[in-house]
Amino acid sequence: MKHLILFGIQGSGKGTQAAKIVKEFPAYKHIEMGDILRGLKGMDNHLGNYFKQIDQGKYVSDSVTTAIFDIFMSIMEKGEYMLMDGFPRTKQQMYLFMDRMFRSKMEFEVILLDIPKDISLQRLDQRQFYRKDGYVYHIRNRHDLEFATEHGYEIFHREDDNAAAVEKRLQQHIKLTLPVIEYFKELGLLHVVDATRTPEEIYEDIRKIITKA
Ligand code: AP5
Ligand code: MG
């Protein structure tokens, strides 16, 4: 096994596939950058205010995300592997990431969940969450929806899943993240997976990549 980076536009299924990977391969530790930033946004102070920009779909500064990555890397233990979802997203983040990986002699694979914009937009439109005891849970299927409804838990959409923020996220992906993906492709590290299929079919391809690596 090697460390893994998941790339893909918003709604391509990074979080969905990461959950499957971690379930079968618990040695993978999921670093979901967007989720960490949403957690920080929840603070009612100056720091929390800074992170509210993600609701408009803006990328936060490289120094913030790279500091979070460094913290995450510092708590990795022997036999654990990083599963990166949403990092690195800019060339600056990629340079720091490559530097850390090179120095620590850590190898990694890169997977792009490939999906056209229109399908991803449909998925985001339908994506829902519920809140239970202060925690946020993704409604992944009918069972989750029934559970949340039965218990009267608050069901909601993510704040950056509105049309303007989705467009901003996509534009930033094209401008800032595509060059990173291109770079990994040139290095011969990129696996492109057709992410228009069912989550199970997509996961089968990912599984093959993980077990071969
Ligand atoms: P982040 O939370 O990472 O958002 P994103 O990249 O836009 O991706 P999403 O989480 O929206 O989609 P996903 O690919 O995880 O799809 P999911 O599995 O949920 O980042 C949020 C923000 O934080 C960024 O916009 C930025 O502001 C900031 N940020 C984060 N990292 C940063 C960084 N490194 N630098 C600077 N800023 C950063 O699936 C979507 C839906 O589709 C779900 O409802 C799911 O159930 C469904 N679905 C999934 N797969 C399938 C399938 N195969 N068939 C049918 N439905 C499916
Ligand atoms: Mg996600």
C-alpha cells in the first residue's frame, strides 16, 4: 500500500469513495481538508470568521492548508497511510507536499475521479446532511434519510452547495487544481477512474489500484 490522493471536481465522489476505502483498509487515515475547514468555520471567533469564505467557494490560503497538512503528517504512525481528499489543491500546496513526501521517503498514488460538470451538479443538488448531537452526518442512501426523518433530526444542504459557490469552486478547480493534476500525470502517477458509474463500480477500480500499489 502507498499513500493516496483523491482528486475530482466537487461532487465527483471523493468523500464517498474515501469512506469506502477507510472501511476496508483502516490503515488509511482520511484527511478531508474541506471538512476540517468547515469545523474551524464553526468557531464563533476571529478564526471562525476567516473560514466563512469557504461558503462562497473560495480556496483558503496555502499557508493555512499546508499547516493543517503538517499537523496531520506529524500524527501519522508507523503502518498508517494518508488518504488525501482536497489536498494538495494548488501548485504551492503541491510543492510543500512533494517536499515532505520526498524527505520522508513516502510513496504515493494519485486517483482522479473523472466526471462531467453536469452530473456532478445534479449530485450536489441532491446531497443532504443531518445533524445529530452536534455532529454532521452525510445522508448517503434511503436508509440514512429514513433514519434522520424518523428521529426528527435537522436535514440540510451544505452552505457552499448554492449555484454561485458551486460555480466559484469549479472555476478555482480549473485555474488552480488542474495544473496540479497535470503535473502528477506527467510524473506518471495519475490513475483516471470513470466516476459516472455506481459508487460500487468506481470503488472496484480504486480497490485494484490500492492492492496493486
Ligand atoms: P471540499 O469539501 O473538499 O469540497 P469539494 O472539493 O467541492 O468536494 P465535495 O466535498 O463537494 O464533493 P465530493 O467529491 O467529496 O463528493 P461526495 O462524495 O460528497 O472543500 C470545500 C471547500 O473548502 C473548497 O471549496 C475550498 O473553499 C476549501 N478547501 C478545501 N481544501 C482546500 C485546499 N486544499 N486549499 C484551499 N481551500 C480548500 O459526493 C457528492 C454527492 O454525490 C453525494 O450526495 C453522494 O452521495 C453522491 N454520489 C457520490 N458518488 C456517487 C455515484 N457514483 N453515483 C451517484 N451519486 C453519487
Ligand atoms: Mg467531499
